[in-house]
Amino acid sequence: MRKRRIKKIAFLLLKIVAVLLIIGTICFFAFRNMLLEKAIAKVAGKMEREYNSRFTVGEAAFKGFSGIEMKEIALVPNNADTLLHVQEIKTSVNYLKLLTGDVQLGTLKMQNGYIQLVRNKKGKNFDAFLKRKKDKQEDDGPKETNYAERAYNILNTALNLVPTDMRLDNLTLRLDDMGRKVSLNLQQMRLADEQLESTIGVKADSISQTWKVKGMADPRGKQADLKFFNSDSSRIRVPYIYERFGLKSGFDSIHLNVENIDMDGGELHVDGFASIGNFMVNNPRIARKDVVIDKARFDYHFLFGPDFMAVDSTSTVQLNHIKFNPYARYSVAEDTIYELKVKLPKTTAQDFINSLPTGLFTNFEGMEAEGTFSYDLEFKYNKNKPGALIFDSNLKKDGLKITKYGAADLAKLNTPFTYRAIDNGRAQRPIVVGPSNPFFTPLEEVSPYVINAVLTSEDPSYYRHKGFITEAFRQSIIKNLKTREFTRGASTISMQLVKNVFLTREKTLSRKLEEILLVYILENNAIAGKSRMLEVYFNVIEWGPDVYGIGEAANYYFNKHPSQLSLDESVFLASIVPRPKAFMWQFDGAGQLKPYAVKHNKFIKDLMLRRGLLVPEDTIAQHGDVQVTGRGRSRLRITELPEFVGDSMELDEFFFNLSKSAF
């Protein structure tokens, strides 16, 4: 009897719940258009209050069980150009997902609309939407961030907003940046049965192309395999960035694959690959001409944890014929730590040379080599402990040998050759580095004071290193990270020699990379001895306006041969190597070295003493006084009459020098 009563009560409760659901459904369908209007009004109010913009919808209504139709949707910032306008949107929502708090679109149809971004003298029509929210007060304390959860939520939300059935027609992104105009017209896009295909018309000042996107897209399965290419066989040209930044860029195709997005054990895994074909970039800061990579591929494995983001070491980068494994990690578990590792497995030297991007290493084109090598790089930086920075670079070679040089014939260092400096892009007068030049000075005829002063100032470990000083690089990185700008380099004499003799003075990525590789080849293949390299260095470096080599410098400043230079004169010459054309600013109106220059030169002499490069007797009568008596004196800004003591300077000599200083 009792069981029957329980069943009757349960059945009654079920009927009540069913009736309530039916009543709720009827009420929802009866009032849902009113709710939709209130939702639109709420959005419009927020746009007006927070973004000073008018959001309007001409018509909006529910259609069927889960469909929504809207017409004439517009977003117009006050006193600015229209930001967004769409003629018609039809979509459907998954109500089961909506009950769990997720917004998941089932279908989407959109046509005849545009987004336009305008920047002119009046300002930007999108400026209000870029303003950040006011910073929270300090007493709020730091907010913990779970990178895995945040990344997963962002990806999941974005993918849910991609419908499984989509049709877009005639939607345009317009950009007008101070008259620089770009238009990307999505002529049509179709997504059905996990297959996506779209056509995009692109127009800019100098571009008119039709781009295609085609492939598999499964937003619910979190997978995609898409190819992006031009409708004809020409290279896709990236618009706007050349007009805005002076950067030309383009490619034949891009292949993007997302194989897996998975949250497992509190960590988010994102796996797939991306590849690009015939990639080209051109910018004066990169190289003098187009830089082209035939093919590149990145097989990526991204990891996101509660307190870190990483590119896993199982990832692979392929650049033409070579492959290497990168590892990068950003962690805030205890301290903020940045890590980078690169592992290049055993690779043939010729494959490496052939894989270098064309246009980026012009001096290596045509070079041939034998043997193999492997390379490992480790970098670790603790933001709270910058002095503990780790920088370890290790190259292992096996039978590595250059059999044919490219444009940079390093072997010419062993024979007389003609050198022409490049200044502001213009070749200067030819300088013969050999006995036929009367100013050429063999190393054994250069005063030891000059040699040791320059080595002390520029490269104290020159005779011990192989072109690079790892610790100097490490200290340079620490200093630059602390100052957040490039304030210190780590250039050795070997690097300066290669830069002067084989490269231009242009400040490009190409020139710096070529410098590093050429120095390594020069130093590690016994192409020229250290003493010969130093001899060439002393005979080609700039030592003043149109003054090249130690022979010309000794004559220009002191009317002497390099072997006759005193300690003070030698230290002075070493001090102006970094900025030779500005030597005159070290002197005051009386033609004497300024106190800061005297102090610097004394510091160098003290270093030389401590390192055993001088003995105390060498410093006798060397008090920092430097008298420029050669042609260089005409560059000094002499404005004061000197004190005449005895016959130290005859009046006619004084007025002669004074007359020269006026020119």
C-alpha cells in the first residue's frame, strides 16, 4: 500500500514538472522576442555609455525553435565613420549548450556587410574600443593566472562561435589609414560537412588579387587542415605593411593544421603544423634585397600549464634542407623565467649552406664545404636574478672544411689586396694593404704600446679566443635586458676585421648574421693566423676623417712612424677607435685633452700595468699630455692662446697652427 502511494506521489511530481516545463516553454516562446529586444537595448546602452557609439538593429526576431534573424545591424561611433554595418544575419543556437552556460552556434548566414577601420586627422573611428580598463588599485593584490585554463577557455569559446554550417557572402574589411587604403572582400565562404572553402578579393594601392582558403574545418572536434593560396600562380602579396612600415612580404601558400587541442591533467596540449612556401620579405633593416625561403615548416607542440607556457622540445622546425628542435618556456612558478634551447642534430655543411635564405647571406652564395657539424644553444634568464643568466653555445664539427669560397674570399687576407671602406653607402679611396703602400706597416714595426693599448681597449683576449667571447655575449645580454635597449655589444677584433674587409657598414640583420658566420669560418679553419689578422686590422681600420691604417694615423696626428709613438700617443689612438671622426671633441680650446679623456687614458694605462703589458719604467714622463702636431691639428677647435714658456713655441709656429685650425 505504501509503495503505491509513493508511486502516485512521484507520478504527480513528474506531471507537475512537465506542466511547468510546458508553461515555461510557452512563456519563453511568447516573450522571447521581447527578451531579444531587451538584450539588444542592453548592448546599445553599453555601447553608448562605455564606447560613445550607437548600436542599432533594424529588425530582430526569433525564427523557428532556435533561429534568430537580424537586419540592418550597425555600430557607429559618435562623430566618426561607421565602424560596422551588416545587412542581414541568420543564426541558430544550441539550447542544450546554452543551459550549461556555453554559447554554441549551429548555423550562420551573413551577407552584405563591412567593417571599416579609419584613421585620419580627426582621429580613429575605433579608438574607444582600444582603451584599457582602469588599472585596479594596488590593494587588490596580484591575481593568480592559470595559463592552461585561460587558453583552453579562450579556444573553446572561439571554436563554439564557429558554426558547423556557415554561409557568408560579400563581407568586407576596409582599412583607410591616412589615405592608405586596403580592402579585403570575403566574396563567399562555405562551411558544410566539415569542408570549408572561401574566396577573398584583395585590393590596395598596388595590389589586386584573389585569395583562396580551402580544406577541412571541424570546430566541434577542434581540428582543422586548411590551405591558403592565390587563385593564380603568382605569389600572394601582403597589403598595407609596405605602405605603413616599408616592409614588402609575400608567399605562394600557407598550410595550417590543428591536429589536437586537449586538456589533460591540468595541462593544455595543442599540436599540429604550419608550413609556408616561397616566403619573401624585403626591408632595408633586414637586407639590401629580397630575402626568400623556399620552404619552411613548423611541427608544433604547445604546452600550457597553471604557471607556464612552452614550446615542447619535440617540436621541429624545418628550413629548406635542415631541421632543428626548438624549446621555449615562460614560467612564473616562483620567479619569472625565460628559457630557450635550440638543438641542431648532425648536419652536412653543404646542406646548411644550401638552406640559407637567398638574399640574407649573399657572401655565402656559391660557397662549397665538406664535413658535418651539430649545434646546441641554451639560454635561461631569471628576471629577478639577471646576473645568473645562462648563455651556452656549443658547436661540434667533424671534418668541416671550406673547399670553395663565395663572394667573401677569406683567403685574400694572406696576400696583398686593395681595401675600400664604405661610408654612407659610398666607396672611399682605395687603400693597398701591402708593401706597395708607403703607409702600410708590418705588425713588427708597430709600437708595442699601440698594439697593447688597442688590445686592452677592444679585445683583451684576442689571442686566446676563436672569434667570439661567450662571457662577453652573456654580459652584453644582461646589460641590454636591464636597460631594455641595445646599449652594449660584444664585438671582437676578429668581428671588426670581417666587418671592415668583407662587409658593408649597413646596420641590417643580414650583415650581422654574415659577420658571425664569416668570423667562425675564418677563426676555425686556420685561414689566416692571428698575427696576420691583427696586422690587416691595424692597416685598414678608420682612425679619423679619411684616415685609414696605423701608418696614416701616426703621421696624421703626430708626424711620426708607428714605431716611434709614445705610450700616451698610443693610448690616445686606441681611445678614438670606436669614434674616430669625433676625436677633436676630446680636446679643449687650448688644444689639450679634456679631463675626462685624460682620466680614461690613465685607466687604460693602469689596466696595462696590472696585466703585465707595461712596466713602471714605461710610464716615466707619460702624464696624459698629448700634443697633436700633424695635419689632424687643423681639426681642433683652438680658441685660447697658449702660455709661452721659453722657446717651447715660436710665435710664427703658433700663428701658423692657429691659421690652419680656422679651416
